[in-house]
Amino acid sequence: MAELASGLIDVFADTPLSGNPLAVVEGADALPDDTLRRIAGEFNQAETTFLLKSTRADWKLRSFTANGSEIFGAGHNALGAWLWLAEHGALGSLDAPKTFQQEIGTDVLPITLEARAGRIHGRMKQSPLKLSPPLDEVGPLAEALAVPVADVLTHPAPRVASTGAGHLLVRVRDALTVDRARPMSDKLLSVLAAAGAEGCYVYAFDPAAPRTAYARFFNPTVGLWEDAATGTAAGPLCAYLGSENLLAEDKTLVVEQGVHMGRRSLLHVRLTPEPELSGSGVVVLRGLLTVT
């Protein structure tokens, strides 16, 4: 029988019970993948991240959704794990910015943490942007999202973008259209499979206010219907808009997400030139997980 340090942290949040909750587990290095998946199912959160020993970085991170699907990329799954470590004092003094290395899948990516006004703040680089060709037609996509075809905008065109995980980025007319989306699982799965995408990021963006976007994220391919904050989608969205010269001069973007779920989250991204995602979080639960 083993007892593993674990907990919950609300990521991209300044107050408890907002943002995107993440389960974090330490010390599971000797456990088989099947047990890791069962633990993720036990927590039943959007994602559970395991902090493991690494020969390539300071920590190795593996993340699973509640249905046992392993996900990659540096989003709330990674940021939350590091914030959790920092809040427990496992990273030493952070009065000055300190950079660490994280192993996620085949990538080793930096993350910088520092204390600001009594709260730990993190920022981390994602991989360079990779773009797939735009969708040939938007009719099936609009049908899958249950929105009028005319409300799916084509500047910039819907396409799969990745800075660690490939998601279909879909600009719609306005925030009301984002909230009206009612995806049909089977049809959206078909669109995502054809596009070679993991999830679908539906967003509204006003070129007259190029520093903000409003979004919702759907990922039925890994059993995650809607996510309150998705760093692996906000990063490529910022990079994609930047590649289309739609960002402000400072190359920053704030994505508001989770409002429709009652868990408002703010994701800050800037191009450096790779996307750099930043935010803070609130630890809401600490404890021991017993595993036989």
C-alpha cells in the first residue's frame, strides 16, 4: 500500500472554485499506466497530472483525462502542477524568477515561476506553431456546432493549429454565437477526425480589440466535453492570430474561457516568438491518496 501526496488546484484563477480544476499526484513513478488511468478516473477531473522523476528535466509530467486518455502539450495540466509544487515549497524561494525544465511527451520545455503579491505566478513556453491546411468547407463544421453557416467566419479560416496538441480553431461571429454553440458529439467527432484534430476551440475575436478573445473548448476525442481553460488551445490561437497579423503590436492575447460553465478563466498568452502562456492558481485541496 502506498500513500501519495495529492491535491486539487484551480488553475487560471485568483479565487477558489473558479478557473479550471486540476488534480495533481506526486510519487507515482512505480505505478503502471493502468493504475494512473484509474486514479485519473477516481478524481474525475478534466485532467489529472502525475509528477514523475526525469532524466531529461527537473520533472516529468504525464496527464490523463477522466476516461484515461493521455494528453500532451503545456496547458493548465502543466502550469497547475508547477504552481502546486511551488505552493508546497518544493521549488525553494521564488522571490526572484526561477526557471525549471519540464518533460512532457517528447518535449522538454521551460517554465518560469515567481512570487507576486503573495501568489505564485507561472509562465511557460510552448512549441512553435504548426498549421494544417484550412478546412475545405465549413458546412459540416457549422452543423456539428449547431450554428448557422454564416456565423462561422473564414478570416482567419478554420484550421488545425498546434503548439503541442492539435486543435481545430473556429472563429464565429461574436461571443453570443460562442455561447449558443451546442455541439453534437457524433458529428463533431467526424469533423475532428477528418481534420486530424484533438479538440475544437470556438472563439470570437474583434480585430478592433486585438488583445482579447472569448472562447469555449470541446474535446470529445478524449472524453472531455467542455473545458474551462485550455492552454494548449489558447497558445496556438494566439500564434495563429499573430501569423495572420491580427494581434496588437505587443503580440499579446487574453482569452476569456469557462464563462458558460460558471468557471470564468483568463489565459494570458504572448508571442516570444513561441507562445508563452501565463497565469496563477489557487490550491483548494491537499491530502494523501492511498493506492494498493
